[in-house]
Amino acid sequence: MSSAPSSAPPPPDAALVEVERKFDARLGMFALNTATGVTVTHRADERFAFCSTFKGLAAAAVLHRNPMSHLDTIVRYGKGDLLKSAVITSQHVTTGMTIRDLCDAAIRYSDGTAGNLLLRELGGPQQLTEYLRGLGDSVTRMDRTEPAIVEATPGDPRDTASPRALGTDYQKIVLGDVLPEDKRAFLRDLLERNTTGAQRIRAGLPPDWRVADKTGTGDYGTINDIAVVWPPGAAPLVIAVMSSKAAKDAKYDQALIAQAASHAATVLTR
């Protein structure tokens, strides 16, 4: 018998299957060693609600479409724009905020109002989708703004992406040439100083590795983290982890992300 080339998906990663079982969750991963091309994948092309991970991409889109001087533009907003997650924007309603500071609030503190204002600056969620199409991402789609995007209803394709798509997007905006060097450096600095990811990918890596990441959290136990990481003296890795659970009010456990990331890092650097 002759065997034709197989197009079947790769066998499940046993370690990640065990993480799914342990946390009773659906886990998606795309991880890449940018030097060797070695990958770790698990449900890498399945759709997950991306939640706040869009904020790094929205900032990249604003940077892409405007000169650096545009970062000093002041954006006005009102109390009606404030969400529960408006930890920074709620302090500046009377003065407004510069786009520079909105990028900082959206990325480093996952401020939902700041994220929405960046989308407004772009012309709406669909404009972010268009920007991602220009990056070669045919999967990710943004349909709504916060707080609707954290509904994360299973089977709803709105506001979803795959781990492979998001990981590749972040690889392009942080490591690639889709942004000029000054804009890329600004964005990378914000991602490296993110305050929301200490218990996710960062927690699964050695403390001397540098991490630039954006987290996302939603209903159905949804937790995500998309990162570019730099092991000392080695080429960067891309690690994208997305997850969800079956019940709307399911509690999430950030250790799921950390354990999945630890496994990926071990495989990619051995």
C-alpha cells in the first residue's frame, strides 16, 4: 500500500491535554521559536473570544495610521463613556487624555474605556479588522466594543481569533517591520511594562526572561495572554495562550496560562 501525504491535524500535545483536564477548560496555544521555526500548537486554529488582547493591536493600528506627533492629541470623553474597568480614564474625565496616555492605559492597565476610545479613533471595531487583514490575518474579527466583547459566548464568532492568528499578529507588530522602529519601540515598551500579566505567561517563565504581553479576560472562564518573550542571549519566542470553560459564570485560574506557557518554553528552548 502506498501512503498519501497526510493533511490530518497534528496529534494532541499530551502535556496540554493534561492542563485542559486539570483545569476543566478548553485551551488553545500557538508558540514559536522565531530562530528555529519550532512550534508548540494545541487547538491553534480554533476560535476563542479575544477579549482585551485587542488593545495592543488597536494601539498598533493607531500608530500605523498616524505620525508619532499624533500621540500628543487630546481625546475628550464623558462620564457616560466610563466602564467598570476604567481605572485610569475615570481619573481624567474633565481634562481628557492624550492618545499616548490612552495607549498606556489600554495596554498596561487594560482600561476598557481607553480601548474603546482607541477604537473610536480608528473609526470603529471594523476598522481594526481591516487593519489586521492588511497584516495578513484573515481570521481575527472585531465586531463590538467593551463591555460586549467579554461576553465570550461559545460558538459566537463575533470578537474572536485563533491563537495562531493573534500570536502571529503580535509577532509582526513587536518584532516585524509593519511599524517603523520608533513606533514599534513605543508599543513594545508598553507591552513590557504591562501590569496585568504577572500571574499568566510571566509566571510560567524564568524570572530573567523579558516579556511583552497583553492579557484578556471574559465570561465563560475566558483568560488569554499573548506575548513575545526574550530568553537571555537567545532569539525571541512567541507564546499565545487562549482558554475558556463551559459555564458562563465559571471561575478562571491564571495558573492554567502559566503552566501552558512553561511547557511551551521548555519545548521551544531544549
